[in-house]
Amino acid sequence: MTRREFTVGAAAAALSTPDAALARKPEPIIDTHQHLWDASLPAPPWVPAEGPLAGSHSLALYNAETAGLGIERTIYMEIAVRDEDLEAEAEAVVALCKGKQRPLVGAVIGGRPSDPAFEGYLRKHASSSFVKGVRQVLHGATPQGTCLRPDFVRGIRLLGERGLCFDVCLPAAFLSDGAALADACPATRLVLDHCGNPNVQAPDQTQWRRDIDALAKRANVSCKISGLVSSVRKGAWAPEDLAPFVEHCARAFGPDRIVFGGDWPVCTLGAELAEWVRALRQIIAPWPVGYRRKLLRENAIKIYRL
């Protein structure tokens, strides 16, 4: 099925009259974007001393906060630790997976694709069946064009050779870099995090929509429906505010290249994870049941080799 054939009509009606499925047992979810920081992992340097992200965010707390949401499995997403802590982070999260710490079943570990030692780092960690991919955050102090440097591109190609994916986390203004990276690395699966990080409060989304459409033309790119609630005004948003972003990404990428991510606990900057999950279920209520299942679970199995 092509993305042109995929439609998400009747969304407005569903927002006022939710699908009957919402009242039944929730459809199962694989959360492909679960952060953790506690004593079992190296501390990321950017965690603030106060606010929603301060303190420990453990697997036990995640399980408590997601009770009843239908989340059956999760994938750990790297947390931008210091370069010297990358090895320790990878080893710690693989140990958690080996210990069958439910619902954690895999990890996208941190890595530096442009590092001369990256090939050796991959050789060591790609042998674990729990390692599904690598991510290096490409925003903040990272200048535009970083992921297009020859040494970085070489590292991303190495990921493809080992059957691993690269999670692409760019600011919305840098999305053209994502398209160029996809062209340079056609044999590597790229997953665009957080719908390309739009500011959902911005009045004009024209450029974001154009850039999403351009990325969607690259067959090796999938889109993670995540991160949207991080830029809402806490307590002053509704599913209708997020629906245009979910729907545009779904139309652009089609039903086979979209995947769910919770982004806990970063999502709590705007909403609790339960609020995000319930809002998304309401938005996608009018979709055919097969499309909902692909977004919430089936595509994760394929993209992250679960």
C-alpha cells in the first residue's frame, strides 16, 4: 500500500465520538523510545536539579506510570551520556535486558559515528541481540551539517552493514540534513525521532510539512510518532492540537513506516505518558484496525528486529 492510499479521514468525528475500541481492552503497544536514568546507568550530564526530569527515573517507576496502558515491550533509548560513559551505558542496559527486566527487550545505544573507534565499538556491541541501533542527538550545540560529514556518513553506513538502525534526532530546522543522510546511506534504516521535532505551538508549519514530505520519499526512513507533547503547554492542550502532526506524518510515510514512541520521562515536560498514549489512541481511533496495530506494535517488530 502506498502512502497516497493511506488516509486518516474522519479524525474530527473521532475526537468527539471515540472508536468503540477505546472502551475495550487497549490494543497492545511496543514503546520504542523509553529513557531511563537511575543508579543502574551512568548519569547524563544535562539532567536538571529541579523539575520533571530531575532525580531518578527507573524501570519500576515507568512500569507504575504505564499500568493499564497496554504497553507490552519497550526499547531503551540512549540518554546522551558523556562520551567516556558510552561503553558503561551500553553494557548496563544490555545487562538489564539479559536480566529480563520487563518490559525492556532491547536498546538503541549511544554512539559517535564519526569517531575513528566507532567500528570497534560496533563490533563489540552489535554482537548482542539486544542492541537494535545507535543514536547520537544532533541538536543543542551540534551544528547543522554534522551528520553529513564524510566520517559520520561512514559510521552510518557501517550500521547498515551490521543490520542496525540509526535514530535521527534533529531540530526541525535541520530536517534537510536527514534527507541528505538517507540518500548517502541507502542501505541503513533511519528512524526519524519525534516527528522531526516540530514546535506544535508555532502558527506556521509549512516548512515542517515540506521537509517531512521530502524525508518520506526516502524508502529507508521511518517516522517515530513521539515527542509531540514535549512542546505543548502543560495542562493547556488537547488531542486536536496534536492530530495534524500525527496525521501528516501518517499520510507522508504511510502505514508501514510509522512507529510509536513514548519518550518517557522527557514527555512529562508537557504531559504524563498516560495522557500522551490516551490522546494518540483518540486521534487514531478512526483508522482501520490494521493501521493502528502497525503504528502501535507491528512496525516496531519489523524496524527494530524484535
